[in-house]
Amino acid sequence: MEPDPIIQALAEQVACYSRLAKLAIVQHQHIQNSRTEELLSVLTSRQEVLDQLAGLEKIIGPTKRRWAEYVAGISPASRAKAEALLAETKALLEKITSADRNDVMVLQQRKLNLGRKIQQTTAAKQVNRNYAAAAYGTPRSRMDLQT
């Protein structure tokens, strides 16, 4: 008996989502430690896995659209395996999505903090300029333009 190509594709899909979940953990560590170069490497790896998933979706997608018909035509053991793989895929996808959402919040908070620091620095420079102008007057040019 030949293995069902849909169940094989679902198993490969679970393996891809497992890799993405592991990469999400590594990504989070790089974000937490501000390691930009390493983060870019992880994002490249994630894109490669997403490309694999796109290929698998071409196989699985049409079957998902007629899922009830598909599972009605396979053995109970195959049905249980297919349903378990689909459930595992969904759980992994939720885990990855949640991790990504948390990383986005960390990056947004950093962006806000950086914006505040820039504003504070700009304000401090202006205060220093105003103080210097009030204390010492407007600076005169040191170049002699009369020749």
C-alpha cells in the first residue's frame, strides 16, 4: 500500500512549523539581546522554511477545501493521523504567531524609547544653546571678512 501523499505533506508541514517554532525562540533571544546581524540570519532561515511551506500548501490546499470528502474516503487510522497532524500544525502556528506578536511589542517599545531619547537629546541641546546665548551673547564670527 502506497503512503497517502496528503498525509506525507501534512507530516512535512508539521516538521516545517516545528522548525519555525524553534527559529522563533532563537529570534526572540536575538531581539532581547539586540543582535541585529544574527536576527537577520534567523529571518533568512525563516523565509526558507516559509518557501517550503508554500510548496506544501500547493499539495494540501485543494484537499483542505474538500476536507470532509477527503477524510470520508480514507481509513479510520489515516483519518486520525491526518486530523492529529492538522491539529498539531494549528497549535504550532498559534505558538509561532504569539511569539512573533510578543517580539513585535518588544521592538515597538524600543522604537518608542529611542524616540523619547532623541527628543530628550534635542531638547537638551536647545536648552544648552539658549543658556549659552543668554550667558555669553550671540557668538561673533572669528573670521575677518574685511580685506
